[in-house]
Amino acid sequence: RMASTLDYNLSGNAYWIKVRDDQERVIELWWVPHWVIEPQWTPDGTDFIHHYEYRPNGESVLLHPDEVVHFRFGLDPDNHRK
């Protein structure tokens, strides 16, 4: 919880990834550092957030927005999705 609070206050964004069981129920929420996850959108802008790019250990993993809890504080003028 404190890591999420720190990210939220420092970057204006905090992220959790949902972990699901075999019946697709959310059973855990994992904190993700704000510097390894980024909202992405389609080039034509039809999807405000198409997916999140998660880069653990330098590898790129695409996550559907339903799999991410994104807390935003304010609005990033350079990226309204953050």
C-alpha cells in the first residue's frame, strides 16, 4: 500500500495488476512501479486506452485495461491518459 501511495504522490499515477484464479475471479492485486507500465492507445485515437505496456525485466507484456487498476492524481499535460 505504501508503494502505491508513494507512486501516486511522486508521479501522479499508481498501478495495480489483477491476478485471477482459474475461474477468472480477482484473487490478488499486485503493485506495479509507475516506471515499468504505460498506457497505450490506437494511432487514430479511437480507444482512449487500448492496452497497458508492462515492461518487467525489459520484456514487453501487453495488458488489457480490464487487468489494470490505474489511479490518477490530476492530469499530465503531456499525456492525458496519465
